[in-house]
Amino acid sequence: MMGSEAPMAIRKRLKHSGDIGEVDTLKEFLLMGAVVNSLTGSDYGLDLHIQVPLRPQEYNKLGNSWSLSGRVAHAQVKNMTSGQDPSPAVERVRGWIAGAEVGVPTFLIILKGDRKRFASPRDLKATLAAWEEAHAENLSKDARRTETDETEPKTPKTVTLPEKNTHAFRPQTFPWLLHLWTSYPGVMMKSDVQDWLCLDSQDLLARGHQFIAEVLLAWMKSHHSDTTPVLSKTEIAVRAENDGLCVFEGSDAIAGALAIVQAGFRTMYQEEPESSRKAELFGWDAINHLGMAWRRHQRYPHSNLMTSYSTSPHTGRSLNEAIQLLEDVMEFHRYCASGWQATEDGPPPAPDANAAVQAGQ
């Protein structure tokens, strides 16, 4: 008779649940077209390393092939079986924020039963700032306290992330968050653009012109310090005409947003005549192009502005980035307009922008 077998290891339910949550999240990113590697075994403080597609892919409707970018993101998965809010280590959160500011964002994915939420680097930064403010006095004491001084409690080494600082995880739009966070970290960290992307598609469409104006205003802020006179002039130029947006509908709403941004561009480059003229031409061409395409196709086009302006010898790098950002935002807006939440067919094909322009001439 064989003796009883000794256990090789003990498997704990908490670790088991965590592994299930990580595998479930890994699958979500795979269905977005990303390449995902697990980092759990490295004890690196992160669970998933994500290589982002060159262009956002439609969730769970991938083609036969697609291109990958050199951009990467990370994810830390917390399966909160107790129902409590996650409390990552303070120093770890600081590291995640530092990485995001140079284009390698970390997303905290939170699982509570069937609910999945996430916190972006901007959410983490806001939570950490509130934590530092609340513990400012203790942090000062910690800096003066010796290692052997145990007379006072030390500052907590974790920061609790309340649910109000998180967002619902929507796999249909999360590819766009990955794309924008890895492409425009300055814009995403310094603005409310992310909050717009987390809206229901119908809410976003109802205020699409405000969304685009917010995106490009955020781009302006990312290129200028908050204390410089250039930003204050730009912000005044943009905000001064903002009330006029409410009269626009359809493509005119987008045109109105671009007109406001155009005023901001002129202010930003007012001491550089060549750049100012370039910005003015960009604004008017964008307005005309979108209007023509709308009249012909009755839908928001994915325009070819980036192609036409990237070949111009007068296009500066920063303005070129703004044009690419506009392209990305317009494509996301078109994706929402296609009604991705209500159809199984996906977004309609992008209309031929050149044909639209020729038809309007």
C-alpha cells in the first residue's frame, strides 16, 4: 500500500483569483490587437507588458493582419475579491506616473466581481496628489525622523484609490485610450481628454465639437508651460469664442471647433509670421474639407490632412503633431458615429477624402 503523498505546495484562493483576473485582462488586450507578455513572475510591480498596434483596432473584429507600433503600455491587475478599493504602494505609483510622462503609461485594472474598472496615469497622479496633501505634515515629520524613532506613527506607505477616481473599462473604446496615451502623453496628462473618451458614444456625439476643441486646446497646453504668457493669450483666444459653438450642427460643429483652434494657433505663432500663416491655412483647409465631405457623404470623414501637410516644407514638428492628433480624434469621432454599441457590422468604411474635396469644388 502506497503512503499518502506529501503536498508539493499550498495554493491560496487569493492568488488563484488574481491569476484568473490577470488572464481575463490579458485576453481583453489580445482582442484589441495588442501583443501581451506577462510580467508577473519578474516581481516588477507590473502584470502585463502591452505592445500597442500602429492604429487602434476594433475590439474582437481583427482582420487577417495588422501593424504593430513600437509604443508600449503596462497594466497592473487588482482582483478585489473583498470589495475594498485597491491600495498600491506609494513609491510604485510614483514610478508608474514617471513612466507615463515619457510615453509608457501604466493602467491599474480593477476587478470587483463582474465589474471591471481602470485608473489611468492621470487618475493615479490626482489620487497621489490628494494623498500627499492629506499627509503633508506626516511626510515632513518622516523626513526628520530617525530610523530608531518610533514615538509617532509613520505615514502610510500605500495610497487608496477610491472608485470615483476610476472609470468603467469599455473594451470597444480602450484601444483608443492606449493609442492616445502612448502617442500624446503630454496632452493626456494635462487635460480632460480621457474623460471624454470614457463617455457613452451618444453623449460624445452630442458634444463632439467641444470634445475636439478640448483636445487641441490640451495640445497647446502640452507645448507651453502653464505660466508662460503665450498660453494665457492662447487660452483667452480659444475661450473668447467658445460660446459660439452652440449654434453649430453636423459638420458645422466640427468647423466651429476648428475655427476656435485656428484662433489659438494664430495667437501661439503670432511672433512667427511663417508659422502663423501655416496655422491659418491649416484651419481653413480643415474646415472646407470637412464641410465638403459632410455634404457629400453625410458622415464624418477620416480626412487626409496629415498626408497633405506632412509634405509641406513649412510644417513645423509641433504643428504636424497637432494635425496628426486631429486625425486621430476625427477617426475616433467617426467610430462613435458609426454606432459601435448598437451594430455588429462595425464602423462604415472611411469615405474617399480626395473625391469629397473634388466634388465640392
